[in-house]
Amino acid sequence: MPASALQAGLRIAALQPSISIILDRLGALDLLVACTRYCVEAVPALAQRPITIVKDSWSSTTDEIFAARPTLVLASVPYRMESLAALLKSGCPVLTLAPHTLADIYADIRLIGSIVHRVEAAESLVAEMQQEITAMRATIADAPSRPVVYCEEWGKPLIHSQPWVAELIEAAGGQFLGDPARQTTPNVVAAADPDVMIFAWCGAGDRVPLERVIAQREWQDSRAARNGQVFCIPDEWLNTPAPTLLLGLRALAAALHPSRFDAKLRPRTFHTVANAGITI
């Protein structure tokens, strides 16, 4: 789909927050005619705009999307194949993104930048992300240890976080436990006994019930729980493939190497009975 064919009279329906965040950073919010309520949560400026609010890539219908008369639908995983098929049959151009790594995310930013005629802004945004990640690696290069980190994207079933999160954990001075985006079990995690546990459940924001999770899985005696190294990082900081990942990087680094970073960056943490008097 040539970018030149889309630039004139472009009206975008964005079905994932990552797309709206990227458009915002590229200075292209004026091109949005429809987005999801999750996009509005991620980009509050959208609440002040006359824009059609649809569901998401999984559950939006063609009728609600096309009520906004878009000339391009931008979607990202996860999306339901039936919904995608209906969009494709409509004849409206649809671009579906499925990033796995940081390199994929950079490529998506550049692609969106080319479509909306913000090529230089896209390159600048990619450079900003790359520079901060490189700087973070330099900051923790001489750290005395690299803690093993279990990072969870979903709790039923247990699913490891995405490959780009594994890259961020490495950049923040940790070692990612397990296979990114794959399922695991409480017993497997307990046997590995990671130094740090991080939870960023999709759609949960920063509301993962850490104490209850640790108790239900019988992880009270794990190294991470005993040492109070169980954290919740806001979902959108780790699971949204957009520049907001830099917030996740900072939170990860502050959790793994607290002496080197401002305490305000440290994510919400679990406190054991011994150090907080909390009954779990």
C-alpha cells in the first residue's frame, strides 16, 4: 500500500493505543477520526476532540468504525480474524501491525511516519528511544549483579511478557526468565526462584493484586517475595509497543537497581508480612 495513495484526505481509525500514542508523538492527531477508549486513556488530549469512540481491534464492528468515514484503519495485535476479514472485505485500506521486538516497533513508527508525512519526526522519535535505551545500558554497565527477572503479561494462564520487554529488562540490567510471550506454570516459576518478579497484566493498569497473587500461587517463600522484590508496573508502560515503553524501562531499572535511580521511579511493590505487617 503506497504511502502516497493515503496521504491526501487521510482520515485514520486507530484501533490500538500504541497507534494513537505514536500519532500524538508525530504531531498527527488531527488525522484521527476514530479511536478506542483505551486510546483516550493513553492520550488524554483526544478527550477534547470530536472523535468517534469505537471498541478495539478485537471487538469493533465495521459499522461503528465506518460511521467515522475513515480512509485508513490502523490496527495492531491482538485482533480477531473475523473482524479483520470484515474490514478487508469492505474495501477500506487496513494496515495491521504485529511487532515482537524493539526493532519491529521502530519499523512501525517509521512506517506510520511515512504514511502521515512525518518522516523526520518518526526518525527523531526512534532515535530518542534508542538513545535512552543505550544510555540506560551505560548507566548500569558496572552494576555488581544482574538479577533474574520473572515478568508476567497475563495471569490466567501465566504468560511471560513480550520479546521487547525481555530486551528492556536486559537494557535495565536484568536477565529475563523463560521464553517471551510463552505460557508457564506456578511450579516452573517457583523452581526457577527468580530474584525479582514483575507483573504487568494486559488491561489491568497498575492494579495487579500482588499480595493475593503471591499467596494463591504459594510463592510466599520465594526469594523475590522474601526480599520484597515483587512489583507491579503499569500495563501501558510495558505492553504497549510505543514510546511509552521508555517509562517502563525507567521503572524496571529503578526496581532492579534502586540505589542508582530516583526512588520516585520505583514501581508499586509487594511487601512481605515480615517487613510490612501485611497479612496475605
